[in-house]
Amino acid sequence: MLLTITVLAACLLLPAVEPQTFVITAESSINVTAGDTANFTVKPSAAVRSGNWEFMSKSVGLWIGSSPSVSNEYASRAEILTPNGSLLLKSVTSSDSGVYTVAMIPEVGDQASKTITLHVLVPVSNVNVSSNNSAPVENLHAILLTCEAAGSIQSRIWYKDNRLLKDSDGIKTSEEKKTLTIISVNRNDSGTYTCQVIGVTNNASGSFDLKINYGPEAVTVEPPGPSHLELGQSLILRCSAQSVPPAVYTWSNDNGQLDSGQTYNIESTKESPGGNYTCEAYNSITKQTSSATKEVTIEEKTTKSKTLSPGAIAGIVIAILAVPVIGGTAWFLKKKFSRGKGGSQQNNSKLASPGSGPTASSNGTNPDNMKTSGTDVVYSEPNINPLHPTAPPALIDSNKTAYAELKFT
């Protein structure tokens, strides 16, 4: 009796031992590349009687003692490892990303649970850059470019024509760089905008060609300046303007609209009058017009006068100076040339007056008759043309008297 009381008293003096709290140790999140195996490793603080895994409140599998059981949906991919209850999930996809919860009941103590977040890393793909306005007009619209992509995205970087873009007074980007805003566009904002998407495993990019519409302006008509045409000539006018998209051109003159197109051909006839020809340029996007005018003069064809040669002019001057002296027709008086011996006079024409002396013999060898028995006359009638005053003179026999009749035409 005394012994029992002594033992009881000793037990009452010992401090009370509280049961140890049951806990599960594991990483709070894991990253796994798509297609690989996710390993949910857990470490319970004591022996486990049973447990189960859930994904988004959906059962993955359970175990009792050393006997696991996997639900039909995960039968081909999931495996529960006993006795600690770790989970293997094979061939993960982006749809497997989320929160997984494991609950365990220990041999002694209260049950405990632990949540693990799975991040399935998917390569970046399908990058697409789009605009809120398909036809922006200079100094009129703002532009919002949006960069969409599939996969596990960490960040985005924007470029214009391969040049890095940063926030400025004219350009703003969102916090995650998903959007880029151009506050007021002008023609210098035209170009290729690229969004580079950076993922956890391979990067990808997408581009957008931004075209800012403006004009028309600086309309010109070629050839420049006024044009003078003679009847029968033609002239092609060409019109140009600074415009995006390219302008549409129409032609008109003082009588109204003529034709459309960048060029217009003027055929200078009596039915095509001169005057002002106007080219009007129109932009179908900006709804703006601008024009330029060209003056065209059409004249009668002039006949060019024939130009005389210097020799002809000299001949005319000589003829004019000779008219008062000669009186229109000039006769040059007889000039007796000395005759040599011989019978050269046989071929001359003899014009003898009565009683002037004996007639020469038929053979012309009588020396007495070689005196002045008659008058030998040869006539030459040159026709002087003022256009050809340098015509060669007629040949004159040195034994003959020569007369010339000059006629001025």
C-alpha cells in the first residue's frame, strides 16, 4: 500500500508531456516545362495512416497505408509514392498549372495539409501585334498597339525599325508592356513596330507595319512654267503630289472637267483652246484635296522666210546700182579687137553696107580684103538672175566684136 502511494506521488510530480504537432513540409511552388514531369515532394513529420491529393477541388488520388489509388482521369499520368505520399505528374501541359493540395492523417495526432502551386512553363508562340485604327490620319488620331502571345510570358520589349523604344512625351507603354500608345501620330511614326516577348524557356516576336496617311500636298505639274504650242503640236502634262495613300488626279480647264489620271495629253488643234489647265489631287482616306495650274498658249503656225545667200544679196545690190546708168537695157558698143593672120574670119557673120568696098573671096585669102572691109558683130544675151549673180561669162573670140544685152529680172 505504501509502495503504490509512493509511485502515484512520483507520477504526479513529473511534468505533463504534450503530443507533437503533425506537419507536412514541401515547396510552395514548382516550375516545370511543358511535357516534363512535375515532382510534388512532401515530407510528413510523423508516420502517416492515410492521405489524398486534390487539384482545384478535384481528386487526383489517395492512399491508405502503403496502397495508393489514382482517379481515372489521372490514371495514365499520376503516381503516388508511399509511405510519404509524394506525387508524380507526367507530361504536364499548361492546363495542369494551378494549386495542388495534399492532406494527411498521421498515426498519432491531428491531420495536416499543404498546398503547392504548379507553374507549367510553355514556350512563347503566336505573338500578334494589332492596332486600334487601320487608317490613322496625321495629326488627327492616336494609335494603340497591343501585343498578344501564347505561352509563359515574363516580359515584353518594343522596337521600331529595329530601334529600341522607350517611354517619351509621344509614346507610352503599359505596366507589363502589353500595349504601346502613340499619342498624336505624324508621318514620321510610319514604320515597322516589333514586340519581342520573353518567356521562361524560347523568346518570340511579332510585328506590325504602321502607315500614317497624309496629304495631298506640294502638287506640281510638269513641265514647269507656261507652255507655248503651235497648231499640230502636242504636250503631255504630268501631275504629282505628296500623299499617302497615292492621290487620285483629275484634269480640268476653263471649260470644265477633262479627264482623270496622272497625265493628260494636249493635242493642239483649233478645237483644243489654250488657257489654264488645272490638276486636282484627292486623298480618299484624309478626304483632302489640293491642286496646281499650268498656263498653255496655242498659236497659229508661222511660215519662215527664205534666206538669201551673201552672193545673191551682193548681186542684187550691184543690179540696183546699175539701173540708173543702163536704164533697164544696156547695149555695149562695138569694140574692135586686133586680128591675127589666118582665116579665122571665115566663120564670122559679115554685115557690110553698100559701097563699102570689094567683097572678100570665098576662101578669105585676099590680103587686100583683110582691112576694114566690113563690120564683124557677135551678139551675146546673158540673162542675169539676182539669185545667181556669179554665173560664168560667155566665151568671146578674141578676133570678134562682142555685144551683150543685159536684162534684169
